[in-house]
Amino acid sequence: MLCNKTILVTGGTGSFGNVFVPMTLTHFNPKKLIIFSRDEMKQWEMAKKYEGDPRVRFFIGDVRDKERLYRALDGVDYVVHAAATKIVPIAEYNPFECVKTNIIGAMNLIDVCIDKSVKGVVALSTDKASSPVSLYGATKLASDKLFVAGNAYSGEHGTRFSVVRYGNVMGSRGSVIPFFLSLREKGILPITDERMTRFMISLEQGVELVWHALADMEGGEIYVKKIPSMRVVDVARTIAPEARLETIGIRPGEKLHEQMISVEDAYNTYEYADCYKILPAIHNWNECPLRIKYGQRVPEGFVYSSENNQQWMSQAILRTWIAENMGMMGH
């Protein structure tokens, strides 16, 4: 599917891009893989890893800048949209900036992808977009709906848009695991609430979900991977078993439990072996056999939440994962 194709990754110097790029180069051998991001220092550091590889290109730019996107997307076959303002407290205190990147940036990308006849676009979403309480979650919900509706806008251009949604990415920049690791020597770890739970997914699993979406999508689907949950208290005890846990309360925009599929979405949700698909209600796409394929509709009232999950990650599994991935932590 991606063999000998030109792929562009927005926000490609982030945690996702640093895993997506080597995995995709190895698995598919694309013609060209373009890293589009606004941080020149991160690009410079990343470029050193791929020195001498003619397939990897770097393009300074911001999704807020539509003209720059027109230049960057010339000749591109597929786009993975990973660029976002995503740290919840920062988004709460800088709402205009969050909207400019997550909503206006999505609109820019959709328009330019259609105009440039890009074949397929997969946008990365978050569990915080389901029944959002934070500004970040609300902007990502708006972004998700924009990408779904983009399929109706593309018309004869034929550009297809879909979304992948997943939870806490283990070890990514700003996430709880590297945060706890940075504090464990102090002997005190701050816990927002002892009842708090989160979905857990590795970056490699996130990349594989994007590949699956690109291969499977007809346009408009939201793909939700089945992943385990974990109590944040157990994450802390795995990382620093001797540390004292200090409850500090839930931060602005934060939830006690995360959710990836709401009860309102359940009517349009279908289950598969490794994931769920939320199909859009617009244009009766939720009844489209090409989109449903072999899926089974979930029961009425179904909710996919980190607290009612059927899969749970043990401390032993997390401990092993941390030991194997320590070198990539927080990148």
C-alpha cells in the first residue's frame, strides 16, 4: 500500500513521528517520507539519524500556514496528521493557540489535501475527544468531525479521510511514565486521584493502527484500538515502589477515567477482532457495507471507558516494557 509512495507526516518530529518513520521505512520502503514540523532543532536532531537516506526529507512549516502546506503537499500520496497542541493544562490556559493548531490547522490540511488530490489522510485523535471536558479534547472532537466531513467535500478529487483514536501513549513526551521516572529519586510521586485510570498503548501499536486505517478505510471511519487500562496508582507503584504517593487533585480539564467510545456513539459503532470502528451518521455511512465489512454492531448502551475495560495491564508487564524501552522514554 505505501510501497514506493510519497508520505507526509505533520508534526513528524514528535513522539509518534520518531517511531512511525523508521517502522514505515523498514516495512514499506516508500519512495519518499516527508517530515513536516515547525521545530527546526528537532528536525536537525532527527535528520542526523537518517543522513544519507534519500527517502527521508524535512520540511519546516506549520499547519496554521495554508500556503506552506500547498508547497509541502505537492506530489504527496498519503498524509498522517500528528501535529497538535496536546498538553491539557497548557491548552486550558492558551485556548486561542490550541484552536488555531487543532481546528484551523485541520481545516487547512483538509482543504489542501483535497486540492492536491492526496489519496488518503489519517488523523491522530485521542480518548479525550470522546465526551470532552477539556479544551484539548473539544478541539480534537471538532477536528475529528472535520476530517469525517472532509470525505463529502472531496467529491471528484477522491481524497479519503479517516481518524484513529487511542489513549495514553506509554513513554511519549509529557506522559505519565517519563514524568514519574523523573521524580522517583525524590521519593514522592504526585497522584491526581487514587481512583484514576488510563488506557495504555505503545507507539508501535499506534503506528500499526494507522497502517490498518490506511489499508482498510473507505473514508469517515474513526478507528479505536482495543488496548488495556491501568490505574495511575499502579503505574506509580511499578516505577517507584518505595515512593510516597501524594494526592494533589485533578488538574483543570482532566477526567477521572478516559473514554474512547461514548454511549451516544455506540449506535454507529462496530466491533472487530482488534479494534472498533465508529462510522459517521452523515450520508447514511453508518449503514454502508463497504465501511462495515465483517464488523458486528456493539450492544445498545455500550461505552468503552478505561474504568470498565475488559483488559488490564499488570505491573509486571509494565515493568518489563519500561526496562525494554528506557532509551526511548520521553522522546
